[in-house]
Amino acid sequence: MVTQRGRDFLLKIGNGSGYETVAGLRSRKLSFNAQTIDITDGESAGRWRELLAGAGIQRASISASGLFKDASSDALIRSAFFAGEVKTFQILIPDFGTVTGPFQIAALDYAGEYNGEMRFEIALESAGAISFGSV
């Protein structure tokens, strides 16, 4: 992947007929993780750790911060958080692809300075199978 503008990394939420950008994000991070299953035993060659292929749990996490684009975006995210809903989100990574799937909002923070704008931070955790589409 070549160098890209961070502002082109977009977080979108499904609205029933497509996806809409949630907010003006200033920082974002997408992480993929896989739990490993250690199957090392006394007969493992050279006492090196052995892992069970294809086992464990995979997950994706998203963290982002920025400014809501409007009151309806704020209300959409806030209501999904308080209801504990799992929503379909799409993450666009420039020159790489899109990651789409169900996510639950794990954290939602609001902050602001007396002489600045109101900001938010959000953390999403995958809640099912994630798909990847190239651009």
C-alpha cells in the first residue's frame, strides 16, 4: 500500500439502503486480531511452541475520534449505543478495500474544551463475520 491521506479512511454506518459517513473523523484505527490455541506438549520438537491452525477467535476492532457531521449522525450513534444494538458498519481504506460487517459500539466518549469544538471518541467491536472487498 502506498502512502495515502488519513482523511480518506472513512467510517460508515448502514442505513437500510446503503451506507452513510458517520462523522468527520480526525483519527481512526482498524485492528484485526486472532486468538491462538497453544497445543505444545512434551513431544513438541525442540520444545518450540506449536499452534493449532484454523482455531481460535478472530475479531476486528475500530477506534476513531472526530466531529459528528450533524445532529442526526450523533443521534444515530448515540441511540445504537444506549440500545446495545449491533449495526452494520463499513470501513473504507483507500487503495486497499472495504471492510464490512456487524459491529457493536463498545465505548462512546464526548469531550470538549471551553474554547474549542465538541469531539467524540468511539470504539467498535466486531459482532459477527467480517467481509473484505477490494476497491
